[in-house]
Amino acid sequence: HSSYFRKPINVLYQELAQHQEWARRLREMVLEKERAVESAPSFMRADAQKVLLATEQRLARCEAALLKLENQITHREKHQ
């Protein structure tokens, strides 16, 4: 946690932009996986749902990291 506070704010902004891009890509992947579940034959649906769930979990972790970065930037800007 404390290591983030030693990073220059421009580095935090770069990481924020990177996480925003990853989140955007993961949202697209979730939509693709949802379509895959819908179009999967019944015998393959369970596997498609597992892949969808894993992708949704990746997105949730990415969004949590994104929120953490946003909070760190906000904190940093308030206490300059």
C-alpha cells in the first residue's frame, strides 16, 4: 500500500490510463463470452459459462484496482 504513495503522481496517472484500457478490453471480452454462452451448444454451455465467469472476475479485479488508483490520486491531489 505505502509503496504507491512514493510513486510520482504522473506514474499513477499512467497506471490509471493502463487500467482503464484493460477494463475497456475486459468489458468487450465479457460481451464476447456472453455471446459465446448464448450460442454454445448445450453440451458446451457449462464450459462457456466457466470462461465467462473467469472473465467477469478478471474485470472485477481490474475495476477494484482502478478504483484504488483513483482514490490514491484523489488523496495525493488533496494533500499536495
